Amino acid sequence: MMFQKELYLRRKSLHTLLTLGLAGGLLIFWLLASQAGAALPATESGERAAAYANPPSSVIQASGSMTVYLPLVARNFPPPPPVFGVQMDAITNSRGLAQAIEAEMHWVRFSAFHWDKIEPVRTEPPTYHWEVVDEDSLQNAAANGMEVIATIQFTPLWAQKTGGCYCGPIKQDALDEFAQFLQALVSRYSASPYNVRYWELGNEPDVDPSQVPANSVFGCWGDREDEYFGGRYYAEMLKAAYPAIKAVAPQAQVLLGGLLLDRPSGGSDTHPRFFEGILEGGGGPYFDIVSFHAYSYYGGSLGQMGSGKWPGAVTAVPEKVAFLRGVLEQYGYGNKALMNTESALLCGEDTTDCLETQAMYIPRAYADALAVGLQGQVYFAMINEGWRHTGLLLSDLTPKPVYNAYDAASSFLTSVVYEGTATGYPAGVAGYAFRRNDGAGHVDVIWSSDGNSRSVTLPGSASAYDKYGTLVASSGTIQVDYSPVYVTRP
């Protein structure tokens, strides 16, 4: 049966409205292939912080009732692979929850827990200020079957290894207190009605504190004086944190703080060795998932994109995965899962060409993620105009071109299996081939490798759709350039 996007979109438009209810979605783990991508310069921490900043309290207040959207699922239709995700500053309708559900975003990365705010003062017994946690957002995600990746950040003053450095490491003699905090935290929020299962320990820890402000959203566990850039000390934290979490929630999944991950051959800087340091320091058994970040940069003209610190990379996802997988295999952990927990194409200015290129980026990035077997890929962010114009929506919830492309990508690629390189196309046309799990045929994602327009004759019974999901042709010849095209075939 040939895939019919119109039927799929009709299914997406039908939602059952409930009050409360619905346990978290079913998770499918995908075997990870080998490949990996780009890093953000630490000098961007100021504007980046604004993008991560907590929204006003008026934004995160929950309404009196909770709306749950249940997509209609056909009999024997397999659960979709949980690849599509987004970062949100509040999981509420005023910050794009309905749009996330409409685009079938499975993962929601959320800066949920700030240790310095929850336990600002050490007491015996400990005093935890749970009232500072945005529990409404966590409940909204759980009620709608979304899987939260909850980041745990910021070291309180009394536990800091370097005084005044909130984004930095925990001192050795406070690791037991951190473990105690984690047990209380996970006990509370892994249970209903929150149902958090994925816990990310920090954010971008592979940054030296000297490069960023003391309260930076970067994790700043890095150490320029150490040959492994501080990775071995991060492993000491994992050795305390992981057993504490697993003791109270055996099914919990622990993620490394998303790594910036500069190119390993980028000079004398030890920064890229942070990840190796985690494994060298014995941290391998003390995490479940490697979390990393991969951004792409606008190349200055329509359709041009790349990752500066990984020459030749476009989305930087395959290149970074290759690097990470190689290091893992070197230390005997080749089967660890990987997730890209921040991804986007960055625009210095919100020009029409750059915003259109962002939309072109989406099919490439998610096709890459599926091809290398990522467990999930999170787009940064649902709403974000304060840093490089990466938001899917404007602050008034108006969809940007990139959101429309994301919605189309999830429609075509939510339930597919990677088959290999797309074949049967002219020289200069690149792409991937996928098989749909519902028996509705195959989907190819193709593009011109150099951007020059190329003629592609569609095979029999095939249809072509542009990056927004609009039908281009159901027979004959189409033109393919930088902008990816979905080709559906029996």
C-alpha cells in the first residue's frame, strides 16, 4: 500500500480531549550505528543564557484543567520510534505545548531542576524547596504521553568546588550530599503524576569555567590544566550519582550532560578529550546514554549550511556520532545509546533566506539522526528568538518555516526504519532510504549534494513532496536542489 500523506495528516488532526490521565509513551530503543558533529563557541554564553532563562511566572502557571491530546492510532500500527523532540522553557499551551503535540514531538528536554534553588542551604536533615520546581510542566508532559529529559543543573554555593561557580563541579566532600539530593529528587519525580524517567546530569559540562560566567547555562566542569579537560572528575560525580538514582528508580535512564564536543583534531586544546576522560576515569558503567549537541551554521546564501569546527559536515550529526562511537568502542562500551539533545541551524539575522535554510535543515538533520540510529534528537527550541533565531515558533505562537518543516518531517519519518543510501537517482543526488513500519511503503529523503538543480525522474507509483509536505508531483520529472524532497514509493 502506497504511503498517503493526506491520510496521515487526517489522522494527526483527530485528537481525543481528556482530563488528566495517559501514562507515558512506549519507548523503543534503537541500535546505534557509528558516526557524530559541531560545537558552539563558549563566547556565546551571554545570549545563550537568555534563551535558556526561565520564563516569567505568569507563563508557567497552569490553567485550572489539563488538556490531553491523544492521536488516533490504527489497529496494529506500531509505536513510532522516539526520535523527534524539542527543548521547551515551559511545557504549557502558552509556550507551544499544543504545537508540540500536533507535530508529534515525543521528547521534551526541560531545564527542570536547579539544585542551587532547591537546596540553597545545607541542613540536617536536608531541606528541599520543591516549590521552586515547575511541577505543572512536568505533569503536562506526562499527561500527554511525552517523555521528559530533565536536566539537573547548578551547584549550590555550599557544595561548589570553585567558590562562586554555580555551573561548575561539586566538591569531593559534597558528592554524598548530591547523591542524597538525587535520591529525594528522583523518588519524588519518577512517580505519578510526573513520571520522569530520563535524567541529564548537567548541560555542556565540557567548558572551562574561565570561558563563561559563573552562572552560565554551560556546565563548566572543564579544566584546561588537565589532559582530559576535567572529564575524569566528572566521572567521580557519576560514580556517586548513578547508584543513588538507580537505587530508587531502577528503570531510570541517566544521561551525560549534553557535550559541546569540539572536533578532536582542532588543535592543542584538550577540550575534546573531556568525553574520553569520563571513560578513562572509570565512568563508563555509571551512565546509560551519551548526550551530545550538534549545531549547523547558515552559510550565507539560500540552502548553504555547515559546521565550522567539523569541516565538510552539514548537520554534524554523523561526524559526532562516529567520534563518540569510536571512543566508546575503545573503552569497551560500544553499545551505549546516544542522543542529540540540542540541534538547530543558527541564523545571525532572521533573514528570509536563513529562515528558509533552517527549514531545509530539518529533513537533513532528522534523516541523519535516523540513519545513525540515535535514540532521540531534540530541536533547540520551541520558542527562542533571543539566541540565533532558532525557535520553531514566535513568542505569539506563530509558526515559523522551520516548524512547518518539522511537522512535515515527523509526518514522513516518525515510524520508519533506515534501509541505507537512497539508490536509483542521478549522480549528484544524495539521500537516505527508509521503510515504513505500517506497511505503507518506503520514503526516500533526497537532495542535491552541491546545490545545483538536477532532474529526477520519479519511479512508477512514486510521489514527491517538498520539505513542507506539499505534493510536488505524482509522476514525471522533478527538480532537486539543496532543499530536500520526500519521495514516497511502494
